Amino acid sequence: MSVPSAPPPPPALPERVEPERLREMDGAALEAQEEELRRAERAARAAMAPYDRVLREIRARREEVATERRRRDRAERHASRMAVRAGAASGTMPSLAEALLAEPPPVADDRPLGGVRAHLSTGGEVGFGYPSRPGAISFTDGRQTRSATTWGEARRLYADGWEPGAPGIPGVRVHLAGTLVERVVTAGEVVIAPG
């Protein structure tokens, strides 16, 4: 590995003229002062040119690496969604309605709903409840509403005939994982990852 050499010193700056002295100069002296500063600027730009080229090349290569990372992230998300779709189609990932009635249950009864991995049957990962208050499923008997925060509570309410939703609003409120996007879907549109 080569040891980088010290960069050359920057071009020398012309001596600074105080503003009071500038007021005393005639036009030709001011023009000479300005030309001297222009020469110093050209020398500094010429000295910086190789470093600017290197910096542009570094930025371009970093963008290539970032593009590859984004491509891989998209491919992983797509593969994950396809795996969920395949699991939903094959039955290895039961719908919420099936999982709530399943014996033995695919999820431990004492598990908080915030820790249950759930997906839309189309593949996107979701959490139960509102994004600001995650980890709950509302159930209704048509008149009242009760909220379940563990898998066991949700199973008991569902077994007792309570349906996911609120009076007049049937369905399960979910939010897309990591976002504030929420919606109400049927219990058949949500699949559960066992375990």
C-alpha cells in the first residue's frame, strides 16, 4: 500500500491592501491590484483542478455503489413480497381469520399483537392498529367495541363471535410497516407469519 504524499502548498496570496489604502489609490493602481488577485485566483483554480477531477470521480463511483444498493434493496423487497404471496397461496401463512380459529394457534396466546408478523396477502408487511397507536385489533359485536392487544385476547373475542372492526365499520385496521399509511381490510386480506 502506497503512503500518500503530502499535498503541495497552495499558491501564495498577494499581500492584502487595507481598505484605507485602497481609497488612496488611483485607477491604475486599483486595476493592478485587481489583476494580481485574478492571477492568484487562476493559480489556485489550476492547483485545485486535479483534486476537482478526483472528487468528481469519487462522487460518480459512490453514486454507482448507491445505485447497486438500491437495486439490491428493490430485489429483496420484491422477493419478500413474492414469498408472502406464495405462503398465502399455499396456506403456510394463514389468513388472520383462519389463524384466530386455528388449533394449535400459530402464535403464542401471550404474544402482544405488536410483535406478530403480519402481511397483506399481496405481500406488504403491516402492523395492527393505528400507526400512532400500534399493536391492537378492535372487535365489535355490532353495538360495542373491545380492543385486543395480545393474540390470546383476539382469539377469545373472535371465538365468542366478535368480528374485527367497529360498529358499522367491519374489518381490521392496519398500517403499512414503517409508515403512517393505514387502511381497513378484511380479516382474509391479512396473513400471519407463524411463530
